[in-house]
Amino acid sequence: MNRNFYKAHPWHGIQIGQNMPTIVNTFIEIVPTDTVKYEIDKESGYLKIDRPQKFSNIVPALYGFVPQTYCDELIAELAREKSGKVITKGDGDPLDILVLSERTITHGDIICESIPIGGIRMIDKGEADDKIIAVLKGDSMYGKWTDMSDCPKEIIDRLVHYFLTYKNIPGEINVAVDIDEVYGRDVAHEVIRKAREDYRNMFG
């Protein structure tokens, strides 16, 4: 019972899931109704305030990361291979994931099971920063989707637009983010495996 007295670290203490990469455990940091951007504090495992959302761009889906993953050299190597572009490294964070759900989930700091159906290959200042797209397991509307080909173009456009603009501040020089490709389930599975291997290489 003593182990129940302590909260597991969301990045290191939660298992990725026995059926990865088909189904992965996901830690949700922020939801579309949040007016503040939260992110995990890597040292303590608690959510911390990154910044208030000063402008109208809001995250279009549940947003978090896949536990026990890390974006390092293998993720960068895969991005270089797929894109043919100069990519120096992974972004040094756990693998980001967005989870589509019909239901309104009112807060983050929760765990869910999600089914990856694709992803967005994003390159941010020369670093590989993939965004896995998934559906909430058992969701009555999105739960039957198995690949990005099932996803309407309008939803894909909304996801892409968010990442093209989420760092932009009116009146300041915009931060250039390169969206290289929107890819399907098979590539998403490969990205998850590479991020899992990067994690093991870094943390054992």
C-alpha cells in the first residue's frame, strides 16, 4: 500500500501501454476551453502555467504527450529521412499528441487511452517536433476512425492552422514553423516507436 501514497510522475511513472503503438496511454495537459497554457514540469511532474492565452488561437483538441517517449536523435533521423530537410535534433520533449473527442472534457491533468491515426511532421527552428493525432478510445463519434484518411479535411486544416499560428503574436515578427507533412497511421506508429526508443536511450 505504501506505493499508493505517492503520485506517479506523468512522464516517467505512467506506462506507455501494452498495446503501443496501436493504443497509447496519454497524459492530457490542456483542453480547448483553457485560457491558460499549462505544461508538465519535468522535474516535479506537476502541471505548471506556461503562459496565459493572450489571443484567440485555442488548441483544437485535447493536447498532451505520450508517457515514456522522448524526441531526440532517432526522431530527428526519421524526420530527415522522410522530409529530406536539414533537421538538427529532436525538440527534447516527450512526444506531443492531440486527441479528438466528441465529448467536452473540462480540464487537463488526466490520463486517457487514445488510438493514433496519424500525425503532423512539424519542424520548429530546425528541430523535429512531431504532433501525433489520435482519437479517444471508445469515443462514439471519432472512435471508429483508424487513419487520417477518415478525418475530414476541415479538421485537418484546423489542426495544421493551429500549429502554424500558435506562437504568433500580433505586432511582432512571426515565428516560422514548417509543417512538412500530414501523415497517416503507419508513419505515426513508426514515430511512436522511435520516440519510445529515444526515451530508453536517454533514461534507460
